[in-house]
Amino acid sequence: MGKATGFKEFERIDETYTPVIDRVQDYNEFTVPLSDTNITEQGSRCMDCGIPFCHSGCPLGNLIPDFNHMVHQGEWKKASWVLHSTNNFPEFTGRLCPAPCEKACVLGIIEDPISIENIEKNIVERAFKEGWIKPQLPKTRTDKSVAVVGSGPAGLATAQQLNRAGHTVTVFERDDAIGGLLRYGIPNFKMEKGIIDRRVAVLEAEGIIFKTNVNVGVNFDVEELKAFDSVVLCGGSTDRRSLPTKGIDADGVVQAMDFLTQQTKVIFGQKIKNQILATDKNVIVIGGGDTGSDCVGTSNRQGATSVTNFEIMPKPPGHRSPSTPWPYWPLQLKTSSSHKEGCDRNWLINTKEFIKDKDGKLTALKTVNVEWKMVPGQRPQLIEIEGTEKIWPCDLALLALGFTGPESILADKLGLDIDARSNYKAEYGKYQTNVPYIFTAGDMRRGQSLIVWAISEGREAARQVDIYLMGKSDLPSKDFAGTGDLVAM
């Protein structure tokens, strides 16, 4: 694959960013694309490794060496076909996926891995630019109808696959625009929303029906779902984790997703009463994941006085930890572009109290340093270190602690079983709930996870729904590519 000696001749080159001083002035994407020559060389680095472990690293089973080889040869249209044969939305994953495929790259054992994610983004952007991505209407329509609840990546992938199987698909979204967390939970500087809109336009042209401001179980009676032959629940994992900490009710302690959603809505002209703003405030972000990083970037763009990040876990090593050897996802320090824009990062620190004034406004945080005691056969124990309490000035505390699971309202009203982690219960690979005509996929089924997993589950669930409705399916799966006219493009 690629050029036989390409990995020896060319070094990995990544996209660069516009300078911090410039990019924090707005909310636009700020990557600087590589030249066509550079991208071709990056595709040429893909080595003839025999067993491409990138396949196992990718939940979608993307045919990575194949599309890398097409880029190496300059056959971009073929590269787009190969890429879309397993991934409905590479423009999303090419921007937002943490790229487990790259961590499993064989070349990564001895050198920098292939820049798979960036190659993927360049392929799909070229395909849109050249007009290769066109609506693919089914050759025939069945008499079956399917409701998809939720329009995040799992819901959109489910909808596209089932529509291409000929079923009439209606997608219900409780927000005012399509995209789920992609729309309002991901900052515009990581993915501009026109990226979603152009794909949704393709889906609409293929015949998918979208209904926004429809909150199933709230302003849409679940009994109306019985009008459909099947229902797929893709509502995501949206119950936000909080802290059992004194003063949590202080004015200024805010869930991260509320903060991020408001800012994105404002960008697109919506009026937000009493918008949560970091302007001229000492901001502390509690939680060291991607959402925490997004809060850092947004706070800097809003003009925060200072931005501090707390993480209760130990600081990861700068290189792959021996505890997570290749090809596993590595325990390794991740420094995002937002962190580089200005952030004081702190590990092994626990918030003991949110301190508020007599009016209930947040003024400071009290913390303590901690350590983790590891006992074989037992859960790790969190130990506070005596004498390490500290007061941090704080006007805005953003809780970026992840999600505990999906909201229970639909499960309660539809009589669905949930698992021990409060996710909607459905066997992996089957996606069927205890109510036979109702399926579920994505974060609602598996818990908070990656966009690439959501798309994968949406595709696989669609195949299972098609089998349920028709007794068989020609839709592709990770194990069988299926027929060429049904692959996503």
C-alpha cells in the first residue's frame, strides 16, 4: 500500500494552526490545510504492513490502507468511494475523532504513525468540492416506515442506511436544528456548522424526513411511534454528572454543556437571556477531557481573566504508558489546541467546596491534593493528602465531568429495560430492545463514547432493523461490505 519506501522517504506532517493571538478572536475553524503534494506524500507513507492493525483500531472497520493507496496514486474519487463505503460522515470523524486507528498503526511502533485522520478529512473535502458526493436515492421503496429518535451521528447514520434500503425514514430531533451534540455541544472552532448543514442537505435530497423541536415523550406522544413499523432510539447519553460537593448550588457553578451550547447558539444569532459568559472572570474547568478542553477554548475566546483546569486523575505520561502497549489506545498526555491557547492545568486535585458570598455568588473554590491507592482486586481508593488544602479565586466553575447515561423518560414510557449502567439495554450486534420493534444505538445503548462508535452502531443497527422488517438485508456491515449501490456516499 502507498509507496513501498514511502515511510522511509517522508516524515509525518500535520496541519498547522493559525496563531493563537488571531484564532481566539473568533469562533471559526483555524487549521491550515496541507498542500496536495504534502497530502499525497502522507498517503505514500502507508507501508505494506501485512496485517493492517488500523482496521481493528477503527470501530467502523475503515479500509484505511486502500484509501491511503488511492491518495498516493492521486485517484481521489476512488479514495472517496472507498472511504464512504464504511463511513457515512468522514467530514465529522476527520475533524473530531481521536483517531484510535493511528494509535494502532503498525508504522507507529517505530515511527510517527500515518496521518490517517487528516487524509480522511482531505478526501471528503475534495469530494464535496468536486461534486462527487451526490444524493443516492433507493431504486425502489418498501412499504415500511421507521422513526429515528435523535439526530446525532448514530441517528443520522441509521437514517441514511435505512433510507437506502428503501424504507421511509423520519428523524425526530428535540432541538431546533439537526446534529445532536455535533450541533451545539461541539464548539464552532472545532467544526463549523455548515459542515453539518451540507450533509443534511444531501440526506434530505435522498428522501429522509427531518422534524425538529420534537421531543419524543414530552411534546410528542410515544403512542404515535406505534404508527411506524420500527423505531430506533439514538438519543445519546445526556444525563450530566455533577458533584456531591458543598456549595454546588452557588451562582456561577455551571454545567459545561449549558455554557458551550449557549455560545454556539449566540454565534448563529439566537438571543440568550442571561448568557453564561467567562468574560473578565477567573474560570475553573473541572474535568480534563474533550469537553473540558472545549470550555477552555471558549473561555479564552470570551476574554476570561484566567483559565484553570482541574483533573482528579494523575497526569498521564508524555509517551505511551507500558500499561497500554501498542496497538491499544494509549494512556498518554493529550494537549489540545485549546490548552495551548492559555490554561493552567492541574492533576490529582479534588474540589472540596464551592465558596459563595452572602448573595449566593461563587467567589472561590477550596481544593485538596489527592493520591490514588491501588490495592490488587479492589477498586482504587482516593486518598486526600493532609495539609494541601488551597483556596482558588473563581467566578465561574464549569463542570465538564461527562455523562452518566441517557435520560430515562423514553425507557419509562416505552417499557424498555435498562442495564446496570442505566443505558438502554440491547445486545451488541443485535441492537434490539425488549420491545421487539424498538431498537437503540450509539451512546444511548453503549454509554458516552466516540463519534466513530456512534456512526458504527448506527450502521449496524440499521442492518438489524432491515432484517427485522424484511427478513434479510443487503445493507453493508463491518463483516460484509454488501452491495456497491448501498454503501454510503
